[in-house]
Amino acid sequence: MTLALADLLLVAVLGGLAYYWFSGTKVRELAISAAKRSTKTADVQLLDQTVSLARVSLSRDHEGRWRVWRQYRFEYSRDGVSRETGHIIMLGHRLEAVLVAESPTIH
């Protein structure tokens, strides 16, 4: 049995998509862990226990290699009523930043 070039290309594309899917699942788990840690450190409540993917692009890491850049969004509350939005930036499997707004100062 011989495979045509189109068949090999199809297998390569499907394999790449499968790799992207499973890699994205692992990165999402890392983002969820980062959200839990950062909200606990900031003494705020992570709402709904969810982290959602907001943006995806390609970017170079510090060594110049192309990686998938992902921005995740999560919601948290300082008082249990109001909702605020935080962001997590992942480059490949590496956590780049967790952005949680500073609490307002009341005098």
C-alpha cells in the first residue's frame, strides 16, 4: 500500500491539530493553577473556578523560538459581590504574567 502526498499531508495536519489540542489542555491547567495561586496570594476570591481563553497568537520567546502565546481571562471578587477581571499570559508552557488589579485605597 502506498500513500499519496495528500494523504501524508492530511495525517501531518491532523497530527499537528491533535498536538495543539492536547498541549492547549495542559497549558490551560497551568493557567488555572496560576489563577488559583494569584487570587489566594491577593486575598481575593476566584469566581466560578473557571479560566477562559481570550486570545491566541504566535510570539518569540527569550531564545528567539516561536511559541504559542495565550491570554486567559478569569473573574475574581474582593467582597463576594462585585466582579473584576484578571488576565494570565502564557508563552508556550511558561507563565509570563498574572494580572490582578490592585485593591483601591479608601481613606
